Amino acid sequence: MTTIVLRGGLVVGATSSARGDVLIRDGHLDEVGESLAAPPGATVIDAEGCWVGPGFVDLHAHLREPGREEAETIESGARAAAVGGYSAIVAMPNTEPALDNAALVSYVLARGATTPIDVAVAGAITQGRGGTHLAPMAEMAALGVRLFTDDGIGVQDAAVMRRALSYAKPLGVRLAQHPEDEQLAAGGTMNEGAWSSRLGLIGRPALAEELMVLRDIELVRLTGCALHFMHLSTARSVALVLAAKREGLLVSCEVAPHHLTLDESVLATFDPLFKVHPPLRPRADVDALRASLVAGEIDAVATDHAPHAPELKDLPFDEAPAGMLGLEHAASLTFEALGAEGADERMFFSVMSRGPARIAQLRASDARPRHGAHGGSMTAGEDANVVVFDPRARWRASREDLQSRATNTPYDQRALRGRVRALVARGELVVSEGALR
Ligand SMILES: [Zn+2]
């Protein structure tokens, strides 16, 4: 295996940061300290001025395989993740067919193992994501699945959700909810409010999200099972989860980069690139989510990377599918949301790596039958999953440069700050100078 020295960066540990070198050998962090000698034949990466921390972990990537390989494959999604600085991603189960049994989970795990990063799998909560009959979670958990979700849709029936939580608890796994009440959101294509009235589009009210968050908090209280809320988009949703945490309930939450950076006014273009569920919200919600992120109230930034084939996003706004790309720009957008130059580097790695690794049970302290350890504290002996992020970089997002098979990014030509310079995953240099090797 390659010997690598990351030279002179700010090494971001779990509790403190210090300038130094990181020596990577035989798949592990061999030494972390000042002025380390480079062994003969080592690849030396200049990390001067950069943040060096645990590789990012994405809790929420739609890889579209099996079933929609024209939009993305496990291989192309993993490449997009790598240039985005991710050493591990969790593949969502809303494929065709849905990942609701051990055979399909095994297939995705095997395909993921051929990529340079760790591809973990989230299994479906209900059979076919139909919302009525529980999927065989135990057989999927036996393969190492630690997160279960029907994402794309929330589990609408409270009795089914209660049963799922009760069933999941002894398995030691976590359920993840896409919180939207489909009846309240029915027919909606954007946030319900002044803009939807002005544009003549049917809205999805904030209440559709908040009501399910409220319901599920009570189900967690009842069952004692851990629950993760996906892509929270309103100030009130985050406040509800924060209050539940303070009561000691086992809840966690993520926000998506688009909800931290874009507000509903961009829908005035009627461009389906901006269509997403839950929808982009008013500026006040965007500002509140950013404030919560800075305050450490959000456990993870998760991409909700949702590739779509071009012909689908070329449909009229009403008919186009919801969802946008996320993996390749999430780190820069999170850096921006944390205040760019003013961003706290430990908070950055907390929401991009350590928080999501904890929720996905991908840390060294977790039982991981198939994957390496992620979200580490940058000390000797850890698995070598490390990212080098340059907070001084300024660049422009371009649809032309994407590794993803799809091109439905809402950030084309957006000026970005901070960029992934290098990624070491499973001990190998996967990205250097911002490009795949
Ligand atoms: Zn979702």
C-alpha cells in the first residue's frame, strides 16, 4: 500500500486542532506530529494552509442502481463522492426494486466494495417502500445495515412506524425518516406561501414536515428506539428536534446543503433544477438553519444527492421529478453556511464527518462487519480515511466538470469557497489536486 505524508496542514482533531504532518502507512495513520520525516518512496502532499481531518461521511446518497443506471451507478456515484471528499457514503434504498431484502443489499454492498470508498447501505423500513408491511430488517442488519428508511417518502401510517421502531430497537439499528405528511403535501411542487401563490403553483406546507417530526418524536418517546430525521428544512422542525434532544430522547437530524444555501425565490424561474422534497423554503428558514448549524444543533449535513436523467429534468415543472445533485459541492456549501473565513474547523468536521459517522455506526468503536472506520479523531492507529480541505480556495461550480452521470446541479456557475484538495480512502490516495487519480 502507498505511504503518504500530508505535510503542514491544520490537523483537526475531535477536541483541538494543531498544525502538523500526518504519516499514512499500510492503511492506517502511522504518526501525527510536527516535522515527520518522509519515508523513502512516500507520496508527499503539501497541505500548507489546509484543514486535514477525517474523510467526509454522507448519510443520504441516491445512487440509482439497480434500476436507474442512466442517471447514476454505484461506481459513478462513488466517484462523485470521492471528489467531494467523502470516504464513506450511505446508499439510499429507493432503487428499482427497493433495497428491502438481504439479496439486494448484498448486491449493492458487493458493487460498492469495488469502488475506492466505503459504500454502506440503508435498507427499506417497509416492503417495496409501500408503507404497510415491515421489511425483513433483521436479515439486512445481519449484513451490517445500520440505517433503515423509506426515503423519498415518509412512513405515513403511525401504527406502522410504531411497529418499525419497536422492531428495530433490539436490532441496535436506527430508523431514518423523510418527514413529510403526503396528504398535507399532496400535489405540491414548492413551498406553500406567498411565492407559490404568486407563481400559481400548489404548495407543500411547512406543516407537512413539522407534523411528522412532532408525531415521530412522540413515537420515539413511546418506543425508546433511535430515530434520525432527514433533510429538515424549517426552523420549527429543528427547534422541535432540539427540544426532544434536551429531553434525552434518541433523535438526531440532518440538513441538506440546498436548504442551507437556496431559498424558494429561485423557483420564479420555473426551472425544475430547483424542485426538491421537502421544498426550498423562505429566506427566514434558510437563515435559521444556518444559525442552528453554527450553534452545533445539527448532527450532520447530508447531501440528498438525487441524480436524474436529463430528459426527466427537461419535463415541465409540474411533471419533473424532485431532487438535485449534492455530493460534489456539499463541502464548499457547508463551509459557506458556516461562515466561510469565519467557519469553525471542528464544527465543519463535526457535521461533515464525525456526526454522520456516529449516526451511520461507522466509527472505530462500532461493530462494522464490512467497512473501515470513519469520523476519527486524527490520532495514530486509526484507519486512513482522511480529507485535505483548502479553506482559501475559490472556484466556480460547473456542470461540465461533474463526475456524476447526471447533470442536474442547481449550482452551475455558482462561485464557491473552500475546496477538497485531496482524499485518502482505505489508505490510498484517491483524489489529489482536486482531481481523481
Ligand atoms: Zn427524502
